[in-house]
Amino acid sequence: MCDDDVGHRGAPRRSPGRRRAAEDRPGCVEGTARGRRAAFEDLYDATVEDVHHLALLMSRGDVGRAQGLVRATYAEVRCRAASFKPGEHRERTWVLAIASEVGRDLGRPGGRPA
């Protein structure tokens, strides 16, 4: 797992306007791969609510573990952004697949959040 530093941005915001705006801006993963902070923030805003829900499910409601999974997911997203293939995946699906993989890794003996 990548050990890229991803700061905690707090709980998912429930701002449909911000989420919609991010979904309408394709290229967030590619921008993240190029080091554009605004692109990463848009990707985070567009996907964090879904990632947070998945993390809560995978951690069986353990909020602390779920927050660790969310942080580890976005560290991995930043690390893998250059490997994203826009024609093969949607950004949200790709991020959720990473969250699922990170969650499985954390569930193994010795697994821990990044």
C-alpha cells in the first residue's frame, strides 16, 4: 500500500451542490496524477460520501476503523492515479474498487490503515 500523506479533511460533507459540481468535471483522477491539488479535492468531494459508507460497512460500524480506511483509500488513490484508464472505468467506480481492496487488506491479520 502506498504511504502517500493524505490529511484528514473531516467527515464527509453533505453538500449536493459541491458533489454535483465535482461529478460534472471529468478528469479529476488524471489531474490528481499530474499533482493538481484542486483535482484531488474535487475527486475527494465527489466520492468521499460513498467511500465513507463503504468503509462503515466493511468495518462493521467501527467509526475509527472506517476513518482509517477512508484515509488509506485516498492515499492509495493518489498513489495509483497515473494508472487510471478513463475509457475502462468511471472515476467513482475506480475509487470504490480501491476502497474495497484497501478494506480487504486491512481485514487481514496485521493489516492496518496507512
